[in-house]
Amino acid sequence: MKINNFNKIGGTEYRVSNQINGYISFANYVVEAQFLSRFRVNNDLDFKEWAKDMGIYDYGSSPIKRIQMVLRHAEKVYKVIKKDEFGKYVINFSSDDPVNDILNNLTEGSEETCIAFKAMLNFMLKNPSLRNSKKISKAFFVYQSNDDFLSLYNSDILDDISNETLLSSSAIELLNNYLGSRKPTSELKRMCENIVNKKNSFAISHIDFGKLKITYLNSFNDKNDFETFIHSSTHDQIFKRINKNRLRQLLEGDYLDLFNRLMWGLNLAPSSSKNVKEYSNDNLHYEDTNRKYKSILSLKILTIPYSKSTVDNYLRKINDKDFNFMNDQVRLAGKPRADITEYFVGLKFCYYYDIPPNEVRNFINASLDVNLFPVSHAPGGKADMSYKDDSIACSIETTLHDSISSICNHECRPCILHLDEFAKSKSLKQVKLILVQSKDSHPDLVKWFQLCGEAYFNACGKSFSLQTYNFEQVAAL
């Protein structure tokens, strides 16, 4: 059992509500931006702008660089991207089954985290009735090779860690280490000295209990309760109680928060909330022949998941920038707004062109699960939707960007290149771009796309046409 350096997947630098979708979207961003020669490992500003524009995460005005940390987790932990022989990043998951590819990525390799995650999955499969989320997660956090996961599940992890820690160091040393944070305040230092020396109540009486309570003392009712405990307890007892409180805040705070977001993305938790009481193995299977874990949904594909009237209703809400409907839908909550917008535009055109459910994947390029619910947006290098209409190569692109600068950086050139690649694959000389945009888009946006499209395709010897809609107009089709 680990007593420090606990197992952890992901980091707070990318606290998206659905970790799986968040990292799939990030992988697509890296490949697409790299394709456009805009990606740099130190281009933090472009990454933060993309995350905000896509509705994935808003870093605000934080000056802390994030992209290198997110990139490291994407490549080394989730393994959604990898470098090819030329040193370029490429997608490392199947667009047809990304969730299960990531699930197996998390169990491959000899890293301690991979070993612990695999042990946890095996435990969940063998013990379907043991579902307590805090017990499972804490057992994962402290697991190391050759541990018995069931024993960890049934033990008092916080108490065991504190007892084992006391075997290696004295309580006085540990109190100084644990109560002395990386940036200890003068009050905290005085309190540590008072506890260690057990002199008198002066330092305790004059501390700002409100500030220290959040981090170390929230298991005490008030300052008097804390002071009584200090003067009536041994150093070992003091250390154990305060250390258990510190560990509880850590493992049931940020660690559990990130872990539940991951479990939700893998269909192993009912939501991403820290208040989830149980995990479930109902959707978890192990294919022994392929030696792969599978996280699936139990429904069968019978129809497109949302009726035409529901799709139209959601598109009208999107047109008004009202995304609250996502919060009421388990399969939508936590996903980037741009992905959901692209998804419902795609479904509407499926209804418009009478595309049957079993052919939806041939039309919509986004990643969809086995029941045609959205997983992530279309991968880099492809249009949101593409199809052949007689002798015309057509692509449909969706954007939530409003400003000309954002459109130029993130949409115009990619949309044209996507359409050209599709036209080449079909050996067609006529191309058509259908652009679905926000009602608040810059009025010169259509002119910009028309000029860029004509200039590019005329130089390629192709005939270009452009058709534009806002989301309300698409709903009315």
C-alpha cells in the first residue's frame, strides 16, 4: 500500500467534466492545429483560446502555462496521441470505438498507475456487489503491485496510512512536515511549534481558526474542541487525527473529483459528481479472446437517438446560445458545446436527406458510440459531415465562432482543405460547402468564405459554391 505519491490519472490543469471526451477533443485539436502549422508545444495562448471557444474549459486570465501538462497526460497517460516516425502527433484511438481504446490504454504498460487501474477493473468485474465509490477509488489511489484490492477496499485506508507512516518517523517530525505546508503562514508555524512542544494555549488561542479549519482542522467543531484535543492527546494521536483529515481532503477532494470524471466518461459511474455513491460494472466486460476490456451501453440501435422534433428544438436553443438542455441528458452532459452543436446539425441533415440509422456513420464524421450518441467531434483532417450529391462533393461544417479572427484561425482554411480532400477522394471537380453558423456571426463572414473558397478552388481547377444557414434555419428545413 502506498503512503504517498498516490496513483492519479489526469490533472487539475484540465478539469473538464468528462475526461474521456475532453482528451479526445484535445487530441483532435493537436492533430488539426499541427496540420495547419499552428500547433506549438509552448503555444499556450492558442490552446486556451481553443478550449474557451469550444466550450470545453475557460482558463480566464491565468498566466500559468497549461498545454505542456495536458499534452503530457494525453500522450503518456490516456495515450490518445502518439508521435509517428516523422515526429508528428497522430491520433492513437479508433474513431469507431475511442472509449474502449482509451480504457485499454489505461491498463497497458508497466507504470504503477496502469497496474493499479487494471487491478481495479478486475476487482469490479469479480465483485459486482461491492460498488462503494469512495472505497474503490481510495483502494486505487494507494494500490501497488501484489496488493490485495479486496483487502484495501475493506480497510480504513486513512488510518492504515497514518499508522504505517508513524513506523518510519516520529510524530514530532511528521507534524512539522505535514502541518508545515509548502507556503506555511506565520500562524501555522506558531501552531506547529505549540503542538510539538505542548507548552501552553497561547499560539492556539491566537490562530485564525477559520483559515486553518479548511485545510487541517475541519474534523473539529471549534477552536475550543481543537485546543482540548491538543492538550489531552499524545503526539501520535495528534498526528493521526490531523493527518487523516489532510488525507481525506486530498483523496476525497481533487483526486476523487478527477477520478469520477474519468469513471463517468468510461460509463462506470452515473455522473461526474464527487457525490457519486457507487460505481457500476453493469457496462463493463472483458473479452478474453481479444484480452480487452469493454465498456458498452446495453441498448440496441433501432432508431436515431433523438426525434426530428427534439433535434429541431435543440437547434433553436443552440441558436439562442441556450445549452441548458445538455445538463438534463446523461449522454450530453459534460461534453463540449461545439461537439453537441455539430452532432445535432448532423442529425438534422440525416433526417433532411432521409439517411437511415445504419448509414449515419457514413455521413457524420464525428465519433459516435454504439447507440449513435456523441463521443467527440470529427477528427482532424475531416469535415463535420461529407457526402456525394450526383457529381458534386459536398461538406457540411458547423461553427460557434462569431469573430472574423476566430473564424480565420479555426475554421476557414480547415473547412476548405477538408472539402478539397473529400473531392480528391471522389475525383470530383465540383464542390459545395454548407456552412452552419451562429446568428451573431460577423456579417462579412459569408463574403470571406466565398472569396477564400473561390480563390482556392479556382486555382485547383474546381468549381466552388457556398450555402449558409444559422441554426434556426437548419431547424426549419
